[in-house]
Amino acid sequence: MPVSEDEQAAAALRLMEVARRSPEFAREVAEWVREAGWLAPRVVPAVAPDASRPQMLPPVTAAFTDREDVIAWITEVLDGADPVGGAPAIAVLTGAGGIGKTAAVVRCAYALRERFPDGVLFVDLAGASVGTALPPSDVLARFLERLGVPPDRVPGDEARQRDLFRDCMADRRMMVVLDNANTEAQVVPLLPASAGSLVLVTSRYRLGRLVSEHGARPFVLGPLSTGDSVRLLRRVVGSGRADAPDAAVQAVAEAAGGVPLALCTTGAGLAVREHLTWERVARQLSERIQGQGQGSSGGSGGAGDPVRQAQDASYGELTAECAAFYRALAVWAWPTVTVMCAARAADVDEGRAR
């Protein structure tokens, strides 16, 4: 039985010679040798000095506010877990769109990353809808490359990618952040079989199977308090604008419902549009809340949705041409909007579109 790399390479060469002499076995032997990986060095484990230690976290927003309860909860999940061989600690953060799941989990990951010396993997699973959700195979290929697997050695099918991923993650102490998941099926193939690892998942949807079958701990993220909403608004608006009465700022914060995306959208409008006043924005949001409450059928994105209200208020500030341009872009569910795509959608030249 070949043990050392030299012995394995020699055995592989002998098998390849057998394959050349015996055509009936050539395909099976060659495929087996390639899968065994004896002709190339094995991916180094995390304990080696030159092992790949990816740091894939995106930057934290400078306006991040509060969420200390989330950091405390994840720390409790990590410290309170009873170590079970092959079972990573899993924390699932759920909440409505715009509630700040990504910002909170990234902030927590930075706070805890020193506890994971072998690195941090991060991916946006784009799971707001089934149509945009990334397949696990795409994510596995990306992770394997960041773990040091040469691109030409990444298997083509998901099952073998998953096996290689678990092999690369074995005995490592790593954090895996899976942001914006759509279903459990997106997440399960990306779970490492390493008791020293932590998996952080965010989703708009309840991922009950992760709890029932994989021991995940769930946490529902709610809106910010009025006080934290006011702090976030002031941070986004910045010091370049004259200070506003506390009552006006609080009125805007309350109208935004404590939803960070709505607060940031509203604050950005105040920061870049000098003609807007806090009182005017508070009045616009209040009027939209009252108007939608009288005769709206409700539902997602309707009455009581502070993100929709804040975006509607911003939309109301656009010129007629820009508003038409915005509507033209909304016709298709673009994965991203390039200048060329925007120009085609709005039927203008690229210079005008930009």
C-alpha cells in the first residue's frame, strides 16, 4: 500500500502504464487515478504554515448601530454548544428584507473572527427569490478555490465538490457566513463537518430543517429602537447638514419603523439633497403612511412597510425623466444593472444613461 507522496506518485504512474497496455481498463483506471489526486500535491491542511486562510468578509458599514444583542446571542451559541464530533455550531438569523441581517451578521463575524484562526468564508446566496438564488455548486467551487484548491482540480459535479469541501475543512477552525439564503437546500451542502467551525446563516425565510436536522439555533431580528433609529439617521446624514430639532428627527425615525434600510435610504436623501428638510421628510412619510392605511389591501411591500414608504418618498423627489428611467429599469429582474443594460431598457444612449 503506497503511503508517501513519492510512493503514491510511483503507483499512479504504474497504473497509468497498465491503462495504456490494457485499453479495456484504461478509462476506469485513468478516472480513478485523477480522482485519487496522486499526481498532484494534496491540498494542505489548515495547520500547515502555508495553508490558505481566506478572509472573505465584506466591509462593515460605518453607520452600523446597536445589535449588541445579536453579538451576545451568537457568542452564547458558540460558547454554549456541547462539542459533538463533526457538528459545527450553526446560528440562523431571520427577518424581513431591509431589517439589517447582513450588516448585523458581518459585524458579529468581525467581532468573533479572532476565534477562527483558519479563516472566514463569506457568500451572498442571493436568495431573495428562487430565480436569483445561487446553486450550491457555484458556491462550493468558489470556496474550494479560496481554500487553495487549483481551479483545474475542482470537480465538476456538486456531490464531489461537497466531499472535497468537507475534506478541506476537516479539523479547521473556520467561520462560514452564508448570507441571504432562500432554502435549506442551498445551505446544507455548504455545512462543514468540523466541530471547531461556526456557520452563520441569514434568511428572510424560516429554515426549520436546519434547526430540526442540524441543530441550528434560530434568532428573529426585529426593528431598531427609536433611540437607535435616531442615532443611525444622524450617522447617515452626517455633520455637513445643520442640526435639526430632536422632535423632527424622531418623527422621521418613527415613520421609518426602525427598519435600517428605510432609515439609511431616508438619511441618504437628506444627506445629498440640500433642499430637503427633516420636517418635509417627516411629513411625506406621515402622509404616505396615512394614505396607504386608507384603502390599501396591505401585504408585503404595501401598507405599513417602512422600506416601501421611504423609497416612495425618495422616488417622489426624482425628476419626471429620472422617474421614467427608474420605471424602465424595473421591467426586468436584473441580477445587476450595467450602463449598457440601463441604456437599452430606457432607450437612451449610454452617456445619457450614465
